[in-house]
Amino acid sequence: MRTSEQIKAEIEEKLGFFPPFFKPAQQNSKILENLWQQTCSAYLNNPLPTLFKEKLFAYLSRYCRVPYCIMCHSCSLYPLGMNATEVLTLLESPLPLAEIEINNHFRVLANATDNLISLSLNSAIEASLIYCSAFVFLGKDVSGYYQTKLAQILGSENYQYLVILIAHIKTCHAWMEAHPKVANEYAADKRVQDYLALLLNEEPNLASFFTQYQVQVRCESQNQLEHLADIAKRNQDKAMLRVKAIEVANQELKSEIVDYKQALDALAKTKEALRESEECFRSAFDYAAIGMALVAPNGTWLKVNRAICEIVGYSEQELLATNFQAITHPEDLDVDLHYARQLLSGEIRTYQLEKRYFHKLGHIVWILLSVSLVRDSHGDPLYFIAQIQDITARKQAVDALRESEERWQLALRGNNDGIWDWNVKTNQVFFSARWKEMLGYKEHEIADHLDEWTFRAHPDDIDWVKQVIQDHFAKKTPFYISEHRVLCKDGTYKWILDRGQALWDEAGKPVRMVGSFTDITHRKQAEAALQQANAQLKDLVDYLEQRNREIALFAEMSDVFQACLTVEEACRAIATLMPQLFPKITGAVFLNNAPQNLFTAVTTWGSAPLTSHNLFAPDDCWALRRGQSHFVKNTCSSLCCQHINHNLLPAESLCITLMAQGETLGMLYLSSPESGQLTQVKQQLAIAVAERISLSLANVKLRETLRDQSVRDPLTELFNRRYMVESLELELCRCDRQQQPLAIIMLDIDYFKRFNDTFGHKAGDLVLQKLAQVLQDSIRQSDIACRYGGEEFMLILPETTPEVAYQRAEQLRQEVKQLKVRHDRQLLSEITLSLGIACFPEHGSTPEELLRAADTALYRAKTEARDRVAFVRSPTF
């Protein structure tokens, strides 16, 4: 909140000085802020013409004991061109008190088209507006009516500007009268004196008027006091003469005073009751549950309450800017206007009708409209009072009820069901003709009694149907519904859908139940057939789902087998996928060990123990002997294969030969401890799986053969140079990633050309093969031995330090040196090796750098008399 000093600074900035009018409020910032905001709203920021505001100030000052020049702190008469004659005219002009005269001024305003903001000065319209404003806001008894009238003429916005201005003027008067010292200080203000000096020079008679006006006010006050004092003195002189008369009249006066006080009390109570009545009416109007509105004779909304705004969806401002014709349905408007004209002409006093309004959102709202007319004391229409009740829900309910009744009548006429109506107290039942006809009876053949139904209900159904009825009577269910069998005239039973609803009395006891009787025999027969078909369909769906799962697994198995690179991978895939295709079945795959011509179990699966031996001869299996699948149950144990363990004889077993391109690769064996697992479908699936396994194993073996041929040297069966380069790059990346060392050994046979020249090329090839065998026997599983080219070989030793690499190389050199090779019964000369070692990361970080370092080390070993191990540079270990 701003301080008084901040507000005072703003006032001085706006007005050029701090008027004394504000001085009494300096001690309280809230009061000072309030007065300043009133001044800004009423005078500085008010869009009314400035000269009009000055004239209205002057005119209202005529009825205030404070002179205008003191009250009006703007003191702007001279700059505005308002001369003394205009001031005197306004200050001396009488107030038009006659209501007829005021009505004339209102007619002038009503016929005017000028906007209040663009008001023509010194015009009849301006004068009428001044007189009407003063009349309305000086608090006359009829001011309420004329306030409404003035608001209608000016419009709500201009009317609010005028209200703000006059409220501020009356506030100024009240403050000036309550603070006479302020008026004196104000008159002594230099700015006021400067403006007054200009005015006095321009209009000398204005100075005398101001002086005379102030003197006149003081004289009138003084004369009144002197007159009262004189009267008091004369009364005192006469008091002694009147004592007796006063004493006589005292009792009468007391009685009159009591009566007068009682009259005043009654008047005060009447005024209070009137005020409370007005407040009650205003509250009832604003907060009424139904819509209420004051409507001008031309249809314009004058005042609306909250309820009507909610009914039509418009805000109060939106409704006040239009009329009721704009939102009335065209089909209802003529009737409404006809009644309104009759009300205005006095033919009727009120009218009521149901009509439709257009909601702001576009839909129709049904309302019940009640209208009466308020007239003035002369009988002229003032406004309509309208009460508006939303009856949309009621209209919809009536329409729905009518449609329901129509549907019920159509249903009764066109329904093929029987109808019954049971009087629960008397057990009298009305059975419709259709009810009797459905059971094969004529109208007169069934009496109207409950026994006619209970007698015909099926004995197996009657008890639970009665229980359903009792549950409904106890209000446990909203409706009575049952499906039961009823005896027909021909002795057969029909299935009936029985539906009804009960009525209860005030004590909660059922008094009546009405329902329908529908023949559902065909539906029941269809349901039974449908249930049977559904069961068959479910079995078929289950079978198809199983087949789909098997096909999907079979396809997955084919994809996995296609991706297998080795027989071991294929066997692991078989052990994983076969239990999914053959649950509750134990199995194994046996492969042919060609040299011994024996079949060995390479993979098994299943929860039960394998019922076959792990190793057997081909003649022990009927499938291998016959060349086709062989299925056996334990009831025919004489046909069981010899490889089956007779101590673990299964309930059923299946052997399938694995063949590809005319070659017997192995055998697929399946067994189950329970009968019925290896069905015909499962056997066909097993044969298809066996064919896929055979093809996959053949492909895997072929790929292994081709791969070995592509990466191995045909003479030494060591890896070739291409494989060495690829492996070195992979191992180098792995060791770099894991921060592990790596060593390579490049070795060469010393004087190898002498073997070829002395003993022949076959002897040289034999030396190479023997050396390759020594290399294969001396390396770890993670090491890689390669033929680099000619008589040069390469060893890749992952995770090997230079010291260990040197030890391995030296050990290899000694083993080869001890090697004895014979060719054509002739002992070949001693074989020695020169070896060069390069290590990662000491001698290089790329394959090229390591190979170059190893080659340099090998060259160093050869230049140092061969038969030795060398590094690029001497090691530090």
C-alpha cells in the first residue's frame, strides 16, 4: 500500500499543487487514497466534457452552503471560457421541482440523439441533462423511477459516468461542510487567488457576487441566531405569564408527545419494513429459483436475475443488450406478442403460456412464462414483470411418456407373446388369448387362476421358478425373469421365457405382477445344437492352434538349423527345440561314427531317463535295418529294437533314420512312458523333423568341409595365411579391448632348400608336415598355428607376455631340433629353426606393425647364425 507522501506527490504532479481539501485526510493513507481515486474517477479520468462537469459543479453548489469557488478545486472557469454571467445564471437558477417540468426535460433528452460524451455545450440538451441530473440525485421521493428512466435514455455506460461525477460532488459538499477550516485555507490558496484575480478582472460583478454570497451566508446564519435569541428572550419574558397555561397544557402536550413519538416509531417501523421489503424483493428477484425479469414495453430486457441467465445461457450484459423477441422461437413469437398487446391495452391483467427460447448454444429450451404489467400513477405502462420457469425436462418427460404409451400399444397389437396379469392377493390371473393359444388351448379352456400355471409347469422347474418369484417380491431383483418348461395340451413341453415386474403397496407387500410369455423352444433347440457345434469347433480350434504352434516351432527350428555352423551347435539347438514340439516325450539323436560304424548319442532331451543305450551297432535298430520309421508299443516287445534298454521299456517308441543324399547320417529316437503321446500326427511331425535334421546336418558338415578347405593349408592342415591375417586382427582388437598382451612367433626352417635338393621335394613336404604336427601338439586351444608361406610358419599367442613367448619359442626350437624324420628308410639331417618374436603393445598396435616387427626379428635370428630366438631389440626381462 502506498504511503501518504507518495499519494501527495502524485496529486501535486497531476494538479500542480496540493489542494487544502485533501489536508484532513493526510494522516490516514487509506482515506487520502480513497479521496484521490474518487477525484480521478469523477473529474480527471471521467470522459464527460470538462465544461459540462464545471457547470454541473456550479449548479449543484447552488444548494450547498459552501461557495462554488471554494468547493471546486480545479478553479478552471476562466481557461474554459465560462464567464461570470453563466456562473451567476447557474448559481441563481431555481431547481425545477415540479414533476411536470422535469418530465419535459426528460422528453428533451429522450428525443436527443447526441452522445453524452460528444454533448453540444450551451444547448437545451445540456441544460436538460443538468436539471434532470440534479433532480434525480438530490434524493427526491420519486428519484428511483427517474433514475431508471435516466439510465434508459443515456445507456448504462454514460449513466455510470454521471453517477460517478455526482457522487463525487456530493462527497465534496459533505467534506466541506464537515471541515469549515479547510474552506478558509482553500480560499487563501495562491493558485485559487490567481484564478479568482483573473475572473474578477474579467467580470467585476462576479467579485461582488462571491463577496455578497459569503456575506449573505454568514448574515443569514447570524440573523438566524439573533432571531432565535430574541425569540428566546421574549419567550422568557412571557414565561411567567404562561406558566399556568403551560402547566395546564403540559399534560396535553405530554400526551401529544407520546402520540407523536408513537407515530414516529410507527413511521420508523414502516420505513424499516419498507426497506426490508425492498431488500427482500431484491434478494428474491436476484436469487429466485425461477427466472425473473423486468421487460420494457418494447421487449427490451431492463433487469434479469441469475436464474434466467442460466436457463438461456447468456450473461446479464448480453441479455440487457437485446430483447426477448431475439431469443423467442418464431412459431411462438406471435402468440406472445398478442398477449403482450392485450396486457398493454388493459384487456387482460396477466397471461401465462408455454413457449420456446433459443439457448445460446443453439438448442431449444421450453419455458413456462407468466407475465404481468406495472403501470405508473397515471396508468402509463412502465415495464413487464416476467416469471420464467424451465420446463424442458417436463416436456421431454411428457414426450417420452407419450412415445412409450404409443410403443406399448403397438407392442400389444403386434407382439407374438402372451400377456398375463396376476393379482397376488386373490391369485386371480388374466391370461391373454395368445398365452392360451401358445399352449394349444382355446379361450374358454383355461380358467383365470394361478393353478392353471403351476399345474402346467415342469416338475423339475417349478421350485426354482417360485424361488425366483419370491426373490423379486423381496426386491432382491429388479425384474422377474425365468426360462422354464410348460406342459402343452398335446402332452409335450415348450420352453418359455417368462418376464414380469411386481407392484408393491405402502407396506412393501406385492399386490400385482404383470408380465409376458414368450415361446423360446426353437431358441433352446438352436442353443443345444450351437453348444454341440461350439464344442466341436473348440476341439478343432485347439487342434489347429496346436498345429500352428508346431508349424511355427518347425519353421523356427529350420531357421535355427540353417544358421548353425557346426554339428555341436545343431545338436544344442535340437535339444532346446525338440521338447517344445514333443512335450512329455524323451528323445535323442544318434550320429554314425564312420570309422567304427557305431551310432553314438550326441544329444538327448526330456524329463524321463533315456530308454536307449548311448552306443549301439546299426543292426540293433529296426529303422536302420529297414530304412524307414519304426513305431512300437510295449505290447509288442518282440519287435522292440535291441538298443532299447529292456529294463526301462517305454510305453511306446519311435525310431526314424536320418538320411541325406543316400547316406545314413544317424537316427532320431523318441519314447514315452505313457501311451497315446506318439499319435499318428506326432509321428508324421517327427518324420518331417527328422528330414529337416538330416538335411541340416548334411549342410553343416558340408559347410565345415568347405570352410576347412578355405582356411587350411592342404599340405600341413594348418590355417593358411588369409585365416592368419583375419585372426590376428580379431585377437589384437580383443586384447586391446581387454587390456591383455599378445605375442606372435614367426619361424623359418634353416636351410630348407638343402632338404629339397638333397632328399627331394617329397622329403621337404614330409619335413613341413612333421613340423606342423609339432606345432599343433605344442599350442594351447586359444593359440593359432598357421603356415605363413613356403617354409615359414606363424604362431598367434593371445594373452602372452614377451617373457612367456620367448620361453614357448625356445621350447619349440628344442623340440624341433630333437625331431628325427625318416624318408625312404633314410634318416634326414637335423632340423633347426630360426624364430622371431613381436609383442603387443611393445612392438606395435596394428597387424601390419606386428608382422613387420616379427619379420625383422626373424631376419635378425638368421643373420646371427640361425637356430635361435630373436626379438626386434633385446628384451629387458
